[in-house]
Amino acid sequence: MGRRRTRYDIYQDILETVRNRGATGITRISYGANLPVDRAKEAVEFLMDKNLLEEEEYGDYIKYTLTARGGQFLNALRTVKKYLRDEDDEEF
């Protein structure tokens, strides 16, 4: 069984889903992040509170888009993970 994902792994999955798909509804985000819709909604709310995602209305649908700050955060998160992964490799 694989390791449990951290909160930041989940945030990264959500942000990457939105970056890759553009304006995205909550159901598609939940599929992309492999989360139940209710947990995806909680995480999206957190990311919106931090100004990493924004909500937009498209007719009757609510979709989420990545903010500039969200893109910067995603890049920073990838960089940190790269350094941690490289560090782990050096221990062996």
C-alpha cells in the first residue's frame, strides 16, 4: 500500500488539474485529484481563501481557475518537492 498523501500533495493535484484543464468544475477537480467531491470542495475553499484559485460563473455552472499566485505556488511546491526528492536519494 502506498504512502498517504499530504495536504500539499492534494493541493498540488488540484492546482495541476485546474492548470491543465483551464476553467474546471468541482466534479472534474475531484476526479483529477482523486478525492470525493466533499473533500475536494473543502480543499478548493482553502485554496480560494489563499487566493490560489478563483471562482467564476459560466451560465449555471461554477468553475475554478488558477490565479497568478496559484501558478507561482504550484511552481514553488514542485521545486520544494524536487529538492526533498533529491535529498532522499542522497541518503541511500
